[in-house]
Amino acid sequence: MSEALHQAFEAFEAKENQKAYAIFEDAAAVNSDAMVNLAIMHMKGCGCEQSYTLAESWFEKAAKEGNAKAQYSLGMMYEKGLSGTVNEDKAFEYYKQSANGGHVDAQLKAGKLLKKKKKVAEAMRYLIAAAHNGSQQAQSVVTYVSNS
């Protein structure tokens, strides 16, 4: 972890949220994890304006850098409608990107959305990956689907 991120986390833990935000903002020029932390801070309104629009913007910047956590978070935003409206297709695309980057929760979400769309064979690919990566919920779903 870079020194700047370490300082930002220390400030955040000390409840110096505005200081943490400023450090993350400086680090965001070169670090996608800093972008993700800025997005989370905007979602919660910690040290900055609470804004799903700004959170989405920071997540998108980090996602373009290949940050799997940002891709997963965008999937969640679209699945829950935090960006304005529910969009399961867009959610799936972000979950898929994140899942392909090894994010276990995204593997589970992608598999569940595909299963919901009756694309069981494709769903199983993601669910099995999540199960192999330790997701108890994915293991249960795989067992259920296999026994159906």
C-alpha cells in the first residue's frame, strides 16, 4: 500500500474524514483504490457531500482502470437502482467484468442473474467459480441446481 493511502486510512480511522478525503483525492490521480475510497466516502457522506452521482463517477473511473471492487460496486448500484433506475443488464455487465477479475461476490451475483434469466449453463460457470473461491452461498446454489 502506498504511503498516501496509509495516511488516508489513518486519517479516516481517526475520524478526520475531510483530511482523508483530501489525501485520497490527491492519490486518485494514480491509484484506482483511492478512487474507490472516494466513491465510498461519497456514498456515505463522510468528509464530503453525500452523492450517489459522485460515487458512481468515482467508481466508473476506477472500473476503467480494471479495479474489480469498483466494477462490483457499479453492478450493485445498477442492480439496486442507486444510480437512478434499476438496470439489471448494466449490473450484469459490471458483475461480469469484476467476476472475470476474480471478485468472488461478483462471480456469485453474475451467476445468480444468469440463473434468473434461465441461462443455467452460463450461470453455473460463475457459480462454480465462486464456490471454488470459498463462497458458501454459491456452494449451496450449485448443490441446489445440480439436484434439480
